[in-house]
Amino acid sequence: MSSNKQAQEHIIFDDNKLASILYGEQNTHLTRIEKALKVSISNRGNEVTIHGQAQNIKQARQILDALWDKLLKGEDVEPDTVDSALRFLLNNDPKGKSNGKKTHNSDQFSEFQSDKTRITTKKRSVQARSP
């Protein structure tokens, strides 16, 4: 029998301004993560609490940490960035169709976090949005 034991994790980000960008306008980024990973995320200021199954919490934490790292590097975090991170983590098709496996793919997710999938032009930097 599988266990559906609920857990929670508390995260504190050290910059309120960046935290509000991380959450998205009216918490849209957090909502996207909640829906994709079947967790509940609540925030107050620079503090976030994630509720759900342990594996899902771990994945939500990975997404939030990766997006936070992008913000610290001065990169933009927009809804498309959140969707991209979720695709890399869950190995989903860019059109929103799952490949049937909602398993963590650490190699592909590390590509999202690295600069290897980034092309820099004179005007801006472009990063891959899907694995």
C-alpha cells in the first residue's frame, strides 16, 4: 500500500523584492508550480511553506531554488520560465502533453539550471524552454 503522508517544508528567501518576482504577479508562478506538482504553496513576505507529499515538495523546492538562482544572476523569471523549469523537471512535451512519465529527470533539469542551454546575442540572452 502506498503512503500518502503529507509533509511540509519552510523556505526563507533573503530578498523581499526578488521573492515577489519569484512568486509572480498575484502569485501566478506559485500557482503554476502548485498545479503541476500537486502541492500547496503559501507565502508571506519572503517566506514560503510548501505542503504535500514529500517527493512533490522536493520537486517544488528544486523549482523554486532554480528560479531563485536565475533571479540572483539578474535573469528574468516569467510564467514561461516557470513552465520551462517544470518541463525540464517533469520531462514534459513543450505543448503541455506529458510523455507518460512524470518522473524526475535530474540530467535534464540540471541543463535548465546551467548556462549550456543559453545562447547570447548582442541584444539578449536566449535559453532553451524544453528538454
